[in-house]
Amino acid sequence: MKLNLDPRDVEALSHIVSAGVMAVACTGRPFPGAVPWVKRLGLPGPIICYQGAEVRTLDGAVMLDHGVEHDLAMEVVRYARERDLHVQAYRDDQLIVERDRPEAHQYADHAGMEIHVVGDLDKAMGPTTPKVVIVTSAQKAETLLPDVRDRWAGRLNAATSVPQYIEFTSVESDKASALRFLADRLGVSQGEVVAVGDGRNDASMIAWAGLGIAVEGSAPEVIAAADQTIPGPGHGGIQKLADALLH
């Protein structure tokens, strides 16, 4: 799963920032995996990361931290163990796993992180973890998602970021709640917020924002949450957004 930045998108984003619009990366990625991309995009921070569980400044200072409580996280871990699914958590910005499986490497390569095999997540996680992630096939994740949403309804948020990842966060934590926190902190009204995304984990912030924009080809629930759509990376979507915002 290789990710690249189209120079035209980077340039268009630069024009948006130069015009005085504050652009914030809002990602499911862990903080260490988000920083290199934020720097390549020329954004000064802050960063919404870990699916909205944390808001951090670019130098790592924590502005918001809503992790999954240990006992709840272990419910997900046991669910994965019983089904022989790869599951992972985080502690002190480290990716921790119980078994060195191919899915761990798939995620680590995508996220730009190292794998730390700990043997027992119950002992290694700490009081909270920013999120718990099950990594499996896209088809399996699609099948599991309704079950896990029903199983932890009202206790955990569950969404896919990319089709292979089912990501669990605290009910207090999603991209919408983090974006709302940051907007309040910065004195920006909801009506002035524009949110753009393409994953199920983006649906909540797209719905909350004054103007919600989905990338063409996103999951139906993401499209349904949006006010409009733009073309995907490399197809002029960010330029179209820039034109709409600046003219």
C-alpha cells in the first residue's frame, strides 16, 4: 500500500495556506507516522491523530488525549484472539503487538512505524491506549464491521480508515470530536470549518463541519455525510477545493 503526494495537490494546498486558511491534518495515523506527511505538506500543526484520540502540536506536545480504557481495549483484543485476527495497540507512540504476523508488517510499512512484539497486550498497554486496530483483508473487515459496531455500540467507536483496518477508539474520540475541540480552542465557529475525507473514519467530521466534502469513490456513508464531492488525489480535487475557498 504505497502512498504518494501529487505535486499539484501539494501546490494547491500551499495556496490555501498562503491565503490565511488554517489547514489541519486529521488522520487515523499514529503521531510518529503522521509527522513526516504533515511536514511534506508544509503544515505547521497542530495534528489530529490516532483517529481523533489525540491532538498534538508538531513538536509532540499533547493538547487532547482521550484513549481507550484498558478493560475495553482488552475486550477487543480477546475478540481478535478468538478469531485469529491480528490486533495491535499503542503505548508511548509505539506500535505494540502480541505476534509478529504479516498484517503487522503491512500496517507498519504503511504507517511508517516499527513493530514492538510484547507477548501480552494486557500487561503492555497501560491504563489507556489511543486506539486498537484489527488488520485483516478488506473483505473480512467489511464483514466484521457491522458486528463490532453492534457489539460495542455506545462504548467504542469503530470505523475503517483504509478497507483493511478496523479502528476502535473511545466513544469520546473520533475526528469530529477532535475537530470540534480544536475549533473551540482556536475560536473558529462550526460554520467556518471545512472537512475533507474519503474513509469511514472521516464521515463524522464531514457531517459535523460547516462544509463537508467527500472524495469521489468514497464509501456510501461518507458520501451521504458530505455536502459535495471532489476528485481524488492527482485528479485536481485540492485545486477545485482551493478555487471554491479562495474565490
